[in-house]
Amino acid sequence: MSQEFDILVVGSGIAGLSFALKVALGGANVAILTKKNQAESNTNYAQGGIAAVTSASDDLEMHVSDTLQAGDGLCDENVVREIIHDGPACIQELIDLGVDFTRLGDGRQSLGREGGHSKRRILHVKDMTGKAIEEALLAAIADHPRITVYEHFFAIDFLTVKKLWKRGLLPGEEADRIIGLYALNVHTDEVETFSAHAVMLASGGVGQVYQYTTNPSIATGDGIAMAYRCGLEIHNLEFVQFHPTALYSQTGERFLITEALRGEGAILRNLSGEAFMEKYDDRNDLAPRDIVARAIDQEMKKSGARHVWLDATDIAASELRDRFPNIYSVCLRNGIDITKDPIPVVPAAHYLCGGVASDISARTALPGFYVCGEVACTGLHGANRLASNSLLEAVVMAHRGALSVLEYLRKRCPSHISLPLWVENDLQDSDERVILLHNQDELKRTLWDYVGIVRSTNRLKRARTRIRNLQSEIQEYYWNFKVDATLLELRNMILVASLIVECALQRKESRGLHYTLDYSKQLSAATDSCVRK
Ligand code: FAD
Ligand code: SIN
């Protein structure tokens, strides 16, 4: 027996929660499945804030122009305009839900500045914006009569009409559409079946495929892998954004040091103390991220240093403690007093600009299947996301997606189809399972070494060969062993890694975040890369 809902939402970050709230208010019965506890998401760690035009001295067209410039010729201008125009209203909704964006002494919003923005326009809650948004959204959905949250439910794969035809479980004349999914109940180790008329995939990013990342452990690209296995188009995966400034530590952890710190005057220095960004871009330390990350990479390679410094010591100590309390205390725990000491920083994998192709209403090519947030590729970010445009895109697209899913349900309201139960493999071998962790390490190192900030065709091909070996091993495990979260995540990470490499090999130019030594020039026509099963 499967559990039946109108809509299934995969993910409980800003995108999934905002969407669920809206469709529930519209009368739909919704289940949110989330693979860990409900707050665990990239959203929860967002620091700098959310970009939107909210002050009289700013202008929507300037935000549009900054976004297009950062995106390096690959943004969809119409999408950029629509999302940026919807921003202020969505910000007001967050405020109405209780997100208490930081204000100045005179009551006006405190607006931060980050790389690539020509104006101060980042609304923030000190340096813990994501946590404040996540808490407000979780409070809004708590005890909602039409929302059920399934924590520790790991979505494995979607069910579609076509999959059932192929197994001879449905006659061929029904049109293809989404009909449900399988999810592993992590507490009972049982795979359960969920049936629905529509699905919103809001499963976030992929940072964990890299050895060094700012992303928490949930960011394993499950949604991209599931959508790919459903036959959907995946675009622009080569555009992995490396955040220039993560705290360097010998353990390999990469705590983010927000770009807003540079917005308030912190500067990057090499180990000789030279403020090097002026050599690379007129905007110095506030150039877009692709440029700053490459400059740091070059400085580190030139000198053999393990990090560069981020120097915030010219900012008043009281301001640093008040505006960046989380960074101040995390650094202090690591023996760095940011009011007196420079911070050792390095780039780390941070954000996926590409994703599952969707239109401006969050629709994909498969009826009933919608995507929003970091997992989606709408055309907003192009080849390089402008800082703090991600939370903005997620909240706007959740709103637009809610309108279009409610419309879909009103028009079609198809009946539930009886879904086949999961077929279990129950081979267990704990010794073999250790190998999964080794394979995960190998994958992460391969991506870091060969598919990083500076690429070449040779390195990409080397990565492809290694990933193919890992892929054949994981397939064997998947078909022979009882599934658990580690196995499922690794299977998805390997698939997503292979798709990143394929997209990177398709792009015969350097553009935005994709910089390759073999094609230093840009092609005159900018096109999306695309992979599809
Ligand atoms: P997420 O918030 O990542 O949520 C994804 C959800 O899906 C999680 O609940 C996860 O558990 C769930 N999930 C994933 N796979 C499965 C599965 N198989 N089954 C069930 N559930 C699953 N952006 C900005 O605009 N401004 C910022 O200041 C900013 N700061 C950042 C700081 C850090 C440290 C990081 C990591 C990112 C930051 N970003 C920022 C990026 C931004 O936070 C994310 O892009 C955004 O929060 C993504 O939201 P989302 O809802 O799409 O995904
Ligand atoms: C940051 O605070 O520097 C991260 C902002 C973002 O990823 O948009």
C-alpha cells in the first residue's frame, strides 16, 4: 500500500518549504520528504543574505544588469528580469512570516554588499540569514493540517507512467506523467511507496562531490540524479561555483567566510601581505566570484602557499562582532581573532549554477514534475551566479511553481495509480561496505584535482575514466545489496560527477566558472550544455 497525497515535495530548504506552504494554502494535501532532520539543508547555513531591490537608491534594472554581467553571456534575460521583478514581493512575504532582517539604528533595512553588485542590496540577518529563514518557514508549516513532514525519508527514484508501461504494469495508451516515488525510511530500513499527482523536486545542490566544499553533508546531488534517470534534460553542470573564501583548516572542513565581509572592507592578501586583487580586476575584492576564485588559485599556485589571507582588521572591532557574530565566534574557536588576525582562506566548491532544466513556472518536460531552488536550471545564473541570487531564485520560483502546480491539479486532477512495491535485495556484507567510503573519497579527490577551478581536456578525460570505473562498481553494489543512505548517496554522487564531466567536455570555450586551458576564448554564440539519458 502506498501513501497518497496530491503533491510530494522532496527537500525542506527554502525552496521546498516555501512551495509546500503555498500549495497547502491553495488547498492541496502535501507530503514533504527530507533525508535528515528537517532543518538540515544548504539554506540553514546561508550567511550573506538574499539579494533584492528594496531601497529607493537602487533600481531593478541595475540588479538585472549585474546578474547578466556575472552570468557572462549565458543568462536568459527574460528569466532574469522576471525573477528580479518578483523579488521584493517575495521578500515582503518572508518578513510577514517573521524573518527579522537586520535593521540600521534609524529603522531602515541594513543592506549588505557582495561581489558583482553595483549597489548595497543584500538583506541579511547578521551573518546567519539562512537559519533565520529556515526557522521562520519551519514554524509556518508546523502543525499545518494539510502538510505532513517525513523526516529521515530518503527519496530514491521517481515513478512515472512510462516506467510502469515498461514493466508491463500499465497499458501503453496513458500519457506519461509523474505518479509517485520510492523513499527509504532511514529509521526502519524499509523502502516505502508514495503516490501523488505532482512532485516538486527541491533537493538542493551537489557540493559534496568535491573534496573541499562549504556545503553540508546533504548536498549529494540526489535530485539531479533522480531527474536524469527519469529522462529529463540536465543543463550547464560544468558551472560549479567555487566560493573564494572558506576558512582553511587542516581537517578538510571548509566553513564559509561570507563575501559580505569583503563588502564591508575586508581585503585579500597573499602570504607576502600584498593586496593582490587589483592586479586581476578593476572591482578589486568585489569582482564576481569566478574572477576572485581564479585569482586566489593563481596566487596559491605561484607561491605554493596553502591559503591566502582575508584581512578584516581595518573594520572596527565592535562592527565585526556585531555584524558577523557567527564568523567571529567560529574563527575564535579556531584560534583566530578576526578583529586582530588575518583569516586563512581558500576557495571551496559552493554552488551549482546548472541543474534540471525548467521554465519560468518551475515546469519540466515531464507533466506533473516540477523543480525549484538550487537543483533547477532556470536560466537566471548563466555561467556564474551573482552572489545572494540563490535564495532569491528559490523563493521566487517556489511561488511561481506553486501557482503552476495548483493550476495543473485543477485542470487534470488525475486519479491515483496503484504503484508496485519496491523489490528488495538483501545481501549484506559489512566488509564490502567499507569500500563504499573509499570510493567516495576517490570520487571527491578526482573532482577536486581534475574538475576544479582551472580545467583542461586531458584532466577532464582522466576524471571521466576514473568515474567510469567507480560507476561500474557502484552499479554492482546497487543491484546486489540492500540499499542504505550511504549506498544511495554514492550512486547519485558518481552519476552527477559523470554528468558534470560530460557537460564540461561539451563546452569548447572558457566562460564564467568554466575555465579551460585548451579553449581560452569564448565562442560568439553562448549555448547551454545538456545531458539526457
Ligand atoms: P537546500 O536548502 O539545500 O535543501 C535541500 C533539501 O533537500 C534538504 O532538506 C535535503 O535534506 C533534501 N534532500 C536532498 N536529497 C534528498 C533526498 N534524496 N531525499 C529527501 N530529501 C533530500 N545563497 C544566497 O543566496 N545567499 C547566501 O548568503 C548564501 N550563503 C550560503 C552559505 C553556505 C555555507 C552555503 C552552503 C550556501 C549558501 N548559499 C547562499 C546558497 C543557498 O544557501 C542555497 O543555494 C539554497 O539554500 C538552496 O536552497 P534549496 O531549498 O534549493 O536546497
Ligand atoms: C556568502 O555569504 O558569501 C555566500 C553568498 C552566496 O552564496 O550567495
